[in-house]
Amino acid sequence: MRFSERPEHATELARAALKGGLATIIAVGGDGTINEVINRFFIDGLAINGSAVLAL
């Protein structure tokens, strides 16, 4: 479990988790947090982990 501490921190946490091999990301927060997390599932339009899922 990780907590975001500043704007764009959820972005960094999500990308690090996906690059680290995690396949399930659970995001709890408002639309800004969800947006930060889901947009980091991709780099240049390609999924970091094609089997990863986001739970809200």
C-alpha cells in the first residue's frame, strides 16, 4: 500500500508498480487520482503490462 503525497505522485507510484511487475493496481481517491493512475498504464500509447488491471 502506498499513499500519494503530492500532485503527480500517484503517477509515479503507479508506473513504478507496473514496471516492477504488479498486475493489479487499486486506486482510492477522486477523479484526479484515478486519472493520474490510469494514464500511467501506458508509455507512448503502449501498455506497460498488457495484463494489468485497475480496480477502483
